[in-house]
Amino acid sequence: MKQEQFEKRNQNTWMVFENTLDRIETGQIGDGDIENFDRSYRQICKHLSLAADRHYSTQLVDQLNQLTTRGHQLFYRPNSRGLYGLWRLVSWDFPRAVRAEAQLFWWCNLIFYGPFIAMMILLYIDPELVYNVLPREQIVQVEEMYRNADKVEQSAASRFAMFGHYIFNNISIAFRTFAGGVFLGIGSILIMLFNGFFIGTIFGHLSQMPYSENFFSFVCTHGAFELTAIVLAGVAGFRVGLAFIAPGALSRREALRQAGERALPIVYGMTLFLLIAAFIEAFYSPIHFYAPLKYTIAAITWAGVFAYLALAGRSYGS
């Protein structure tokens, strides 16, 4: 398509989007401005990509780049602090940022859960394989953690201590996954593969033990937040890595800056998920009660996490 036809077909879309930006930036938000913003922003990004690929004039590419830059900064700007800022992150920015990276999200799930499920299947077929994968000392240590877990009652002090331990451990894993994206995304891939492989090995081995219920009833609920956070860390890391590999019409520095802003709500959200996971793991997971009820609560939690990421923030609330 020639540039003149392209401009004629889309000029009205660009004007409407620019007017929307002006209203939002000045606080004069109209009905439907926020609800339609995401769709319009994506459309302008697509137009920018087409204009760059087709080598349209520099003037047109710059015009579209300015619109996308304004839209990007507006969408991800930290426009509030305190409780309202947290509320906006939870109810709007975080789930929408995840959905904006839907393809990366599902790819990261495949990278993490692929080796996880593979190891569970392999250990079901050959339980002795675990001794070729993990050191025997580590296997014994993990077995001891859950063998008599249903008979051990923790004090309040020990639970608070474990809460701090879980926060440190979980966040360190997630942030290593995110930081690995700097290495062209390869670091994030390797860390997710390793964690999927390792956790799948633990799951597969303990599922063969007579006390497997101790293990599964312990991990089933907080895993919804913890494992999802690891995947989200990979998404954020990938976004940064892709910006370095394929900056498009932008300079690599600008592409990395925008990718960082785009990933930031996901990083904040995954951190919140990890805090929730640590709280559940320390204060709820060790509680012993009717296992089917615990599994039901876990199923509701898993469904709730994915429903939240899929549905939250689809309409704007101030």
C-alpha cells in the first residue's frame, strides 16, 4: 500500500487517539476514553510497525512514534502513590500488563511447565531416575521435610521466621529470572527450565512416597501464586530481552527503556504474588485439616489467580 493511501485510511484514527491523549493528560477524561485506550494504543503501535517496515517517510514514522511514546508513558506512568497507587496496580495496571504480553505469558508457561510435567511423567515410569538427577543428600533432606509434617506443630515464632525465609527465597528466584532477560532473554529461559526441571523432579519423587499427601496438601494452595510469579518473572525478563534483540523503529536504548516501563507493572505484581505466597506458605499451608477441603480451596485459588489475570482491569475504576 502506498503511503498516501495508508495515511488517508488511518488519519482519523490517529487524530482521535491524539485527542484522547490530550484529554487524559489534562485530566479531562471522557466517557469511554480509558476503556478504549488500550485497543487504540495497540492499533497505533501496529501502524508504526507497518510504516517502519514499508519505509514510509521519516516524518510519518516520527509522528506515529510520538503518539506511541505518549501513549506508552501515559499508560505506565506512576500517576499515584500510597494506597491508591497499590489499588490501581492490583485492579488495573498489573493484570492489563500481563494480558498485553499474552503470547510471552503462554510461552513462558510452556518453558516452565514443560520440563515440570516431563519429569513427573519420567519419575512415574522410573522412580529410581531421581537418584541420577539429584544428589542423594538433597533427596533425603526433602523427604525428611514432609515425612512427619502432619505430626509437627510450628510455633508462631517459627512461622514468622519461615515467612521471612520464604520471602527471601522466592523473590530471589523470581528476580534472577527477570534479570536473566538482560542476556537476550536466554538467562530467563535457562532459569525457568531449571526451576521447572527441579520442582517437577521433587513433585514426581514425593508423589511416589506413602506420605505424598503431606507434601501436596502443603504446596497446593500457595503454589498458585508462587509458580505463577516465576512465570511472570520470565515474561518481564523476556520483554527486556526482546527489546534488545528487536528494537524495531526505535533506538536500542529507547526500546529498552520502553520495555522496562512495560515490564514494571508485571515486576510489581509478581512481587505482590510472592508476598502472598510466602504468607500462605508460612501461616496456612502447615495447618493440618481435612485434605479434600484443602485441595478444594487450592483449586479455587488457582482458578481465582487465572481469572484475575484474565478479567481484572477490563473496565476502569477511579
